[in-house]
Amino acid sequence: MSLQNDTVARIKEKALWMRRRAFKMVYDAQLGHPGGDFSATDIIATLYFGVMNYDAAKPNLPGRDRFIMSKGHATGALYTVLCAAGYFPEDWLATYMQPRSMLNGHPNRNYLPGVETNTGPLGHGLPVATGIAIAGQITGASYRTFVLTGDGEMQEGSNWEAAMTAGNRKLENLTWIVDRNRLQQGAGTEETNGLDPLDKKFEAFGWDVSMVDGHDAEALLAALSAAPTGKPRAIIANTTKGKGVSFMENKASWHHGVPNDDQFATAMKELI
Amino acid sequence: MSAHAPAAQGLSDCREAWVKALEALAQDDDRIVAVVNDSVGSSKLGGFQKKFPDRLINVGIAEQCMVGVGAGLANGGRIPFVSAAGCFLTGRSLEQVKADIVYANFNVKLVGQSSGVAYGELGPTHHSIEDFAWLRLFNTLTVIAPSDAWETAEAVKWAATHEGPVYLRLSRMAVPELDVPNRVFRVGQAELVRKGGDVTIVACGTTVHLAVAAAEALQAEGIGARVLNMATINPLDEAAILAAADETRAIVTVEEASIRGGLGGAVAELTAANRPVPVERVGFPGFVPTGSVEWLFNEFGLSAAGIAAAAHRALKRAKA
Ligand SMILES: Cc1ncc(C[n+]2csc(CCOP(=O)(O)OP(=O)(O)O)c2C)c(N)n1
Ligand SMILES: [Mg+2]
């Protein structure tokens, strides 16, 4: 029990640091996607500090658990977690978006250790993750594969092609988390091209489905660590875009909005 | 076609011209519809959506579907302008463009927004520098990259009346209006922007302005550079290129795109087969590193100095 409490406290502490550091990156670069960074932060922190097996010093170990950031625009969240996990030193974060930086606006595996595949165009992560999971299945490897997609991203057909493949192949080593913040770039998902009921859709494709509060580390830990069921696992994480900063929460304009001086100062006061 | 006297001093990034022209056309012709992929804002179509809510079809983040829907709308008698970031419109939906639009020959207007490296730091996934090469291969697809706001509006108007598939490749680079007296927009014809007898600079899109600046720099050195605005990449104005090969000693191509297969590729293909002259291609060699648009332009020689240097390289290789 106390071990569990320690883990949850550690995840929360890392998530807070990630939000503050990511927002600083976006503020300095005056570029980025902070709304989607903040909806995903707790999910990613839980994966790296409570669930996944990896050795940041040996990023290519064949037996490592894999994480695929399909919503590649949320590099604030991804780069801060990789840094916090020890894949690269903190001073690299200050180069975000600068000329020849390894921290490109979308992740590049050839630049940064810990990045499993290049993303940015939406709808690519789930097929690649499915391939990684199939490789594990046919070789009998014990690693797990995790993929995080946006919810607007679910409008891409490639996701459903992969969902069908993974369901049919019963890839129980594959876990797919949907960052269900109900906003995409320009508007709400349901007014753009509605997704509900997502759970029923995933079930119909042969997935084991659960729904959690995507900002509750304890609930995320439980869902992500549950025993395998013989099916691929889909976790619909209900989240808030811009989570943690009052003026950003649930605002589509913060999809790729960037803070001015006052907004940055306010956010730093709120993120404590 | 319409005559035009250049006036405006201010800089414009072409997107304002695109929506103004589209809204005016849509007012007069209710067959005109817009199709987007969660790109209302990035396509500047908020105003269009307000005016014509039923004629703005947002399929969400689903570009293959978006292009197929465009073909279907054309089948249903509409004139669809399918507008999305150039990278996803062309890259993600290439087979839909090939089979559903060009091969099936539907009257669909594809509008690539923020093309080239407009997305700068967001990197190669968001750059659209391969689109010229991909789409130029479709010989029945008209490909136009306007040089400024005026030409953008003309191209939109032309596309609306032309029966057949069109790709409009719009820039997000803020530029003034090109200084050419009595301009007339002619699809498929190079526009002579500047006369010159030593070297010809063939450019398209907003890089035409850089070509003009390079020609001015070369003039100061006593080198006469002809500048052609090759807004229509496909079909290429072959006569203008062959005349340049005959009348000047070398050719420089300039495009906010890959140097492989696009405008530079087209010019090299044509001249190599018919009138071999030195051709220097200015553009991007492939995936580029992280960096802002301005940084990328300077780094890869898309600048007056870079183009002038390319002209010197070309002339050095040319017969005296
Ligand atoms: C194929 C493709 N089309 C369009 C885009 C542009 N784009 C980037 S993020 C985004 C919205 C994503 O919404 P969602 O998946 O809900 O992500 P989140 O809300 O978590 O940021 C869009 C349309 C893209 N990156 N890729
Ligand atoms: Mg979303």
C-alpha cells in the first residue's frame, strides 16, 4: 500500500514538473501545442513512472516496453517525460524548436533516444504500435506496447484499420490510450465528426475497454496495470484539454495557442 | 483572365486573397462548396462557414475521406474546393487524388495551404515540399503556385470556371505584389517578370520575389538575368523554357520545394532532352533540420544571395 502511495506521489510530482517545464518551452519558443500537452501529461507520467519497464541508459534494449506518442504535436509532454526519465539532459529542453535542435516540433527517432517512431501526421501511431505488438507476439517477447492517440485523431481511418487488425490478432500485449479531451484543433469532436460511443466501437472491434479519469494517477495505474485479458486493451482516458491552467482548460484556442508574459506568469502561479 | 495594374504596397500572405475570391464566387454560384479536415481556421474559412454554413463540409481529421468526398460532391454537381494543409492534402491522400480526382477526372479544386516549409519548426511531416513532384506526374492535373495575392485571387477565379481537376498550391509567405505592368493571368504561360540575356531564373510561388531580388543583385555585377514567373508548374510552358535555353546561357530554378522532381526537375528534364544547358536547382535537398521558415530559407539558399550564387555556378558551367 505504501509502495503504491509512493508511486502515485512520484507520478504527481513528475507531472507537475512536466507541465511547468513544457509550458516554459512553449513560452520560450512561442510555438507548441500546450492544450494537448496538458491533457496527456498525467497519462504519460503514469506510464513512465508507474508502469513501463525501460532503461533510459539503454534505449534500444530489445525487451523494453514501448511507448508510441501518436499525437505527435504534444511534444511538450513527450520531451519533458523523456527528460525526466533520464533519456537526455535537461539543457536539451531549452533548444526546443531552435535551428538544428534535436527537439523538433514533432518527434524524430533519429534525433532523440526514447522516441520509438516519428509522428506528427495523425493516425500513424496505432498501426505502428500494432506492428510492434505483432513482432512481440510472433517472437514470444514479453514486452508491452503502449500508444497514446488524441480523440480527434480517431477520425483518421488508419486507426480503425489497425484496431481491426489488433482485435483480430488478439494482441493482449498492446494497450491503446485515447486522450478523450473532446476537443480537436478547431472545435469539439462531437460537433466536428462525432465519435461517441467510443467504448462500443472498440468493443465491437474486439478490444477490452475501460474508461478512467485521465488525470487520476491511481485510476490510471490500475487500468494500465490490470492483468491481460486475451484481447488488446483500450483505455478511454477522460481528460481536460489545457488541464491545470484555469484560462486554458477546455479552450480550443489553446490547441496551439502560446502564452504571453502575463499568461505565463499566471500559469506558473497555478501550476503548484 | 483580367488585366491588372499593381498598386498595393503592403505585404500579404495570399490566404486573405484566397478566401475573398472564394466567398465572392460562392455568392454568385451556389454550386461552390468547401471541404476541409478540421482546417477551417488554417484555411481561413471561418467567414465562408458563417456565410454558407451548409456549404462548408468538415469531415474532421480524415484527409483520404475528404478528397473522396470532394470527388463525390463533383459527381453530385457541386464545385468543391478541398482545402487543407498541403502536406496532408497531397501526402496522405495521394491515391485518392490519383484515382478519385485525376484518373476519374472530377471537377475538383485541391487547395494546399501553408505549403512548402511554412510550418518551419514543426518539421518535415508538416512540410509540403514533395507535392510538386508527386502531382506533376499527373499530366491532366493543372498545378498552380501563385506568386502573390493578386495571382492567388486570379487562380482561384480561373479554377472555379475551368472544368477539370486543379491543384492550387498556396504560400503563407508575406510578399508584396509582383511589380509587372498590365499583368494578365494566363494559365500555362510563363510570365516575363524581368528581361535579361545572360541567365534565366525560373521561379514559382512567392519565391519569384527572391528571384527578382537576385536579378537585381546580378544586374549590379553586370549580369543580365531574365526572370520568369512559372506559376503553372503543370502543364509546363515548354516554349518559354526552350527559348530561355536558346537565348540565355544557363537556367536557375527556384521553388519552395524539393529540388527533385518539381519545377527544377521539370526544367532539367525538358532541357536535357531538347536543349542541354546548365541548370542549377535552388530548393530543398530532402528532409530539413529543425528551424524557422526564415532560417530554412537562408540555410538552403532560398535568398537573393543564394540564387545569385546559383546563377554564378550555372554560368561558370556554361559555354562562353
Ligand atoms: C493527418 C493530419 N491531419 C491534420 C493534422 C493537423 N492537426 C494537428 S493536431 C490536430 C488536432 C488533433 O486533435 P486531437 O487528436 O483531439 O488531439 P488533442 O486534442 O489531444 O491535442 C490537427 C487537426 C495533422 N497533424 N495530421
Ligand atoms: Mg482532443
